Amino acid sequence: MACCGNQRAAARRATTTFAPTTVHSAPRRTTEAAVYVRYVYAGEVAVRGAISGRVYYFTSAGSTLVARSDARVLVASGQFVAVA
């Protein structure tokens, strides 16, 4: 019968490679143009931009200036419209 100690010793000798990955948690800065976007439902909502990571605040009473890349995602959701 094999002893557990032999398996532990073999495990200690084994090498493991570790490749760290970089996680970007901070919002990315964009220098692109911005457009006005309006929330189509009644009330207020805060949304984090999918591309820039910025937080935008919307009310049904007005429009908010949003990075163009974020605006595309918001408008595609159907809850927002771009204001010309």
C-alpha cells in the first residue's frame, strides 16, 4: 500500500507556472466626440458606460452628454435615444 507521504513529496517537487493577468478596473479615458442621449422612460437612472466606464446620470426631463462609443451601446439597448 502506497503511503500518503510519497504523494505529498511528489507534489512538493512538482513545479507550477503562474502567468499573472492584468485586470483593468479603472475606467478608460477616451478622447472621442460626445453626443447627447435621452432616457426614454419616466424617472431617473444612473448607468456606467460599457466602453469608457464613466457613470452617466439621466432623467426623463433632459438629455446627458455621453461619449460616442457609450452612446452606441445605450441606444442599442432601446432605453435611450440620441438627440440631434
